[in-house]
Amino acid sequence: MAAKGFFTAMLERPEMEFLGLRGLLNQALRAGDRGTALRLTERAAALRPDTTWAVENLFELEAREGRWDAALETLAQAVKRRIIPRERARHHRGVILYELSLTALASGDRARGRNLAAQAQALTPDLAAPAAHHARVLLQEHRTGPAAKAIERAWRTIPHPDLAQIYGAIHDGAAPLDRLKSFERLAAQNPDARETHLAVAEAALDAQLWGEARRHLEQALNAPAPPFIARLPNPAPFAVPPAADESPSLAGPTPRLCLMMARLEEAEHGVGPGSREWLDRAVTAMPDPRYVCAVCGGDSLEWRVLCPHCGSFDTLAWRTPAWAAAANTVPILAKPPSAEERQLPAAHSASG
């Protein structure tokens, strides 16, 4: 309380007002009082609009409160004053336009919602959710050609299972072999990605082309998963997420890949040791990618504008969670051991 009184008294002196506002802001943030924090930050940014901490905190608070129009204006001023880098501002703008698209569609303005969805996808090429949203809007209007093109464009930079699912829905009425050909067109956009091999393998399984499915699943086994995200260990209240990942990725099976291998073994050879082995490996496999926050490290299966754990704006990226590195201590085999290999320890024990 004494500190609050001290900072409040500073507001009465013009030469100390800005420092007093910063002190009160830090107290409000620690107390979780976002309403007070926003009012203080608005005052600080108006007093010194070229100050980085004031403008960045103002933008973050406006975003957390869903004040999208105000956040866009703050973002534009931040770029103009060179407070926020242009590329980061471009990404933030795309995320905000995604939210505004949802609002427009909810109000019945489909034309505006579609236009904003297209802009959001263009501004955030590293995010699958805006692209998926754009494609869904087009698909709801039975514009299957543009919807497919939206997915194919996104696949070049962020191959993702949600995009593959929508792409499958676009070709839902096609025969299995025709669907496979469609997924091969999608694969051409990013032929070496793990998700590409998984998507084509899924289509090959549906078409009962076991050899083709196995070929892509084996390539997926050796393809790297999304990298670990660079996490800030002790972030400030509204820390800026890192511009790039710092940790390498791992290759090897994930639960989803193991289940697909089990499905293939069962379809081709029936229920037996091969399918059971892959089901067993699914339990201890490296986790599948998910959305990970660059500020708090929390993960989520769904992308959101705000981190569901810490509330940070535009910090979720499709990555392998960092804890996977510690969990992944068992050597990864390209293929499960044969039935004979699995019987060796027991046979040795019996002979002893």
C-alpha cells in the first residue's frame, strides 16, 4: 500500500508522472487487474507515445480485452514509430483480422467475413488455423475450387492435419483412388514434410493400396517433426515471443503414426504381432505436435488467439512440446522387432 501511495503521489508532478504510471501499472499487472492496467497504459502511451513498454503493453492489453479496432490502431502507430517490427505487426494484424472475420460471420455479413478470412490467411502463412477458417468459409459457400486452392497454398508453409481434414472434405464424394490423386496434388506443394506423408498414407489406406501407404508411413518415420519452440524462461509481464525456434526437432514415431501403422498391419496381415507391436509403441511414443506458447510453454490441441494458459496474444505455434525431448529417451527403431526377435529373451530365459 505504501508503494501505491508513493506512485500515486508521483502522478501530481509532471516530471514524475510517467514513472508513477509505470509503477502503478506493474502493481496492477501483478494483481491481475487488467482494467486498471489498461487505463494506466492508455495514459502512459498518450503521455509518451514513442516509449516501447507503454505502446507494447497497450497493444497487448487491448488484444487481451478483445478491443480489436483499438488494437489495430495501436499496432499501426507502433509500426509508424518503429516500436514493433513490421513483420511482427503484419502477423499480429492477420490474427486480429481472423477474429474480426469470426465476428462478421456471426453477424451474418458473409462477404466481409470471407474477405477478412482471406486477408488473415495471407498475413499469417505460418498458422494453419486462419487458412483452415478461410477454406471452411469457402466450402460452406460450395466454392470447392477456391477452398482447395486455399489449402494447397497453406500447405506450402504449414502442413497440418486440420488442413488435410478439410482437403478430404472438399473431395468427400470422390472415389478412393480419385481422393488419393487429389492428395498427391496436395503433396506436391510440400513433398518432404511429415504431414504430407501422413496425409497421403491416410488416403492410400482408404484406397486399400497397402504398399503405397507403407511407403509413405516409413518416410514419415524418418521425417522430422515440428521443432521445439524457443521458450522464454522468465518472461516479463508481456514478453515478446522469440522470432525463431532455437531447438532442433526429433524424428521417429508419434502415437498417431503408430496407430496408422497398426491399422496398416491389421488391414494387410490381420490382427497379429505386427499390429499389436505398433499399438504398444503408441503408448510410449514421442507426443504428436500441438500448439505451444512461446511465452509460458503451455500447450493446447487447438489454436487460439490468446494462450489458454497465460493469456498472451499471438504466441501459439504448431510445435513439438519441449517436454518431449526429456520423455523421448528410448531409442527409436525404424521398424518394430520381428516375432522371432521378441521371443529371444523368453527363449534364453527358458534355456537357462
